[in-house]
Amino acid sequence: MGKQAPAAAVEPFLPFAKPEIGQEEIDEVVDTLRSGWLTGGPKVQAFEQGFREVTGAAHAVALSSCTAGLHLALLACDIGPGDEVVTTPLTFAATVNVILHVGAKPVLADVREEDYNIDLAEVERLITPRTKAIMPVHYGGQPCRMDELLALARDRGLRVIEDAAHALGAQYRGRPIGALSDAAVFSFYPIKPITTGQGGMLTTDDEALAERVRLLSLHGLSKNAWNRYTETGTAEYQVLAPGFNYSMTDIQAAIGIHQLRRLEAFQARRTELAQQYDRLFSDLPEVIRPPVLDDIVHSWHLYPIRLDLDRLTISRSEAIDELRARGIGTSVHFIPIHFHPYYHDALGLRPGDFPVTERIYAGLISLPLYPRMDDSDAERVAGAVREIVEASRR
Ligand SMILES: Cc1ncc(COP(=O)(O)O)c(C=O)c1O
């Protein structure tokens, strides 16, 4: 047998995201399973209470997803056929889908280079007598210009429903996201700032809105399952609206209770990693780092770099392939709404309609950023980006 070259050390795959689930979450889930209350019970109530404390909102309603919460918020604001809702093209499909689900028309306003968030001058330009609400997205965890947005909404008599899927822990001018507008809705999908597997939370200071959302989240029943099945509850209930089955289970909430307690530590670690990336890319002009405004606290859900493709010989997708070949998972947030065939056809949108979004999207790559990463992971990612960029300079 001839001598074999030693196998090159292959570094393990670093996924784009990986949730941090600890023993407390596991124990709480087991406790829930043993307790007999699997949904609509005490763990959901405790998770909602924790959320009220973290966001400062008077009401919090736990739901099966952020999408469910956005859908119910629109319904609770009486938005329906004939109405228009202004939102951003640089978002996930769910933001736009819920507007379509209530029969309203999504109207897209381009974003700003300064923060990749909705451009209020564009929003203003697009308001018509049919406009009923603005649905801003706090892209990647950086809050929108909420004072200006709320002033515009107030001036024009519009509701504001925040898609806060990315923004748990974020603050705008010293105020947490969650109690600024008519409603904010957070996501607990596994890659988000905290997770419950799937799940969402709607927060609001508006009691009537919260009650409507709660009612619609449980089939439109007048009494929730907790009331129906407790010792003192009554089996009688009435259906007051054709609702949905959108409530959160106690199994999800059991995870969420502990995730929420760890939010501060998670966010601190995400912030450190983002700062580390910033340092590691500071001398690489082909890599445009995510912009950060100075009067906000970022949740750092995402660390989206932009490759300056004019300076490089490779495309964004080739760069993603090169990163994957080096064992690094990435993602793209987001393929703009108007690039998807459905919206392209249904809303009559075309490439070229949102030039700022398209310019940002062209080189956009979200790098791994999560509390389980250590400094050497971030160094490895940044080193791989550097290698790819240096090998493909024009
Ligand atoms: C901006 C945005 N809005 C809404 C959602 C939907 O959240 P969920 O998966 O909890 O329904 C997501 C992602 O999942 C998102 O990124």
C-alpha cells in the first residue's frame, strides 16, 4: 500500500443559525407535559406576563406565529377589502401575505440606504384615501424612524402595525419596541432573537384591540380554553366572530419563558459578534457593513453584509456557494417581494420599481450571528469572506 496524504482537517459546518436551548427550557417543557395543561394554560399566561414586563406594553397575546399575529392585528383594526396597507418590499412574504389574506391591497414603499427600513417620504407619496395602515418592518432588528412614522400616521388617520419579527430587545430613542404603535408582533421562529420553535406575540396598549385579537385567536369563542376547563370555569361559550385557531401552546410558552429570561444575555452576545464582524471587515472596502443609526438599540437579529459587486468579479450567489464550500451557512434577507412571481403578477410589480431595495439586495448576504457562536466562529466567517473577496477583486 502506498502512503496516503493525511486528510485535510475539515472544519465542521457552521450553520447560518442555531437556537440556544438550555436545561431550563427542557425541564419546563417536561414539567408542562406532566402537568396536563398543554395549551391555553399557566405557561402561556406567564410568558405573556414576561413580555409585558420586557416591552412595557399593557397587553401581550401569545400566538402560534408572528404571521398569525399580523393577520389578527389587521382584522382587529377592521382592515379589509378596498383598503390599502403600506409596507416595504425588503421583507419576508408573510408581511405581504397577511394584507392579502384580509382582502386588502399591499402597497410597497421603497427603503432607505441609511437603515434599509421603509422610506417615510415614499410612504407619504403613496398614501391615498384608501390607505388604512402602515406596516413597518424593523429590518434585521434596527427600529424604523418611529416618531416620524407615528406622526405621519396620526396626521393622516392611519393605524400602525409593526412587523417586529426581528426586533425583540430593540429600542427606539430609549423606548423598547412593543409599546409604540397600535400593535407590534414578534416572531419566535428558531432563528429569531428568542425561539419557541414556532410562535409569535402581539403587544399593544389598546385593550380593545388585545381582546379582539385574543377572541379571534381562539375560534372567536367568548371564553378561552383556560376558563372552560378550570375548576371554576363554565362549559358554556358563544361564538362571537368567525375566528382562527392561532393560539400558542403551553409547550411553546414553556420554552419562551426561559428564552425571554435569557434575552439580555443573548442580545449582548449578538451585539459583541456584530461588533467583531464590524472590526474584521473594517479594512475591506468591498464589504459594506450593516448601517446602524445612533439613537437606537439594535436587536442584531441579522448581520447582513453587502458585497460591492462593482469591485468584484463574482456574483452574490457565487460568493454564497464559496462560503458553503468553506463550511459556512448563510442566508439572504430578503429576495424583494416584487421579485417573486406571485406578487409580480398579482400586484403588477416589476423589477426596477424599487431601486434602493434592488441596490441593497444585489450584494446582500446574511452571515451567521447567534449566541452559540464563539469569537473563533466569527473569525472563521470573516476570514472566509476576506479570502473570497481578495481572490475576486477586479
Ligand atoms: C419580517 C418578517 N415578518 C414576519 C415573519 C413571519 O414570522 P413567523 O414565522 O413567526 O410567522 C418573518 C419570518 O419568519 C419575518 O422575517
